Amino acid sequence: MDDSEAKSAGPIEPTSDLSEIAAQSAASNLLDVAAQLAGLAEDLKALAARPIEPIPTSADPDAF
């Protein structure tokens, strides 16, 4: 790589900046997962509140 290519590539980020960016990205991803889990918990709570109804089978004489 010559000097013109190095200049067009932009400045090299210090390691601490890259670590900060990685930490922010990880925190953002964790918040997204937490929000999805909260939504899933609400869905499961709603399903748990519904009564379970048996599914008639062909062996069940009351099914017909």
C-alpha cells in the first residue's frame, strides 16, 4: 500500500476506541435480546392464562 492508499483508508482507530465501539455494540445487542425475551415472556404469560382444551381423537367415542 502506498501513501495515497493509506491516506484514503482513513486514520487508524486507537485500540481503546475500538474496544469502546465493541462494548457499545455488545450492549446494544444485549438490549435487543432482552427486549425480545420480554416480549416472549408476555406471550407465554398470555398462553398460560388460556385453558387447555383436549383435542378429540378417533379413539374418543364422544368425538363423533
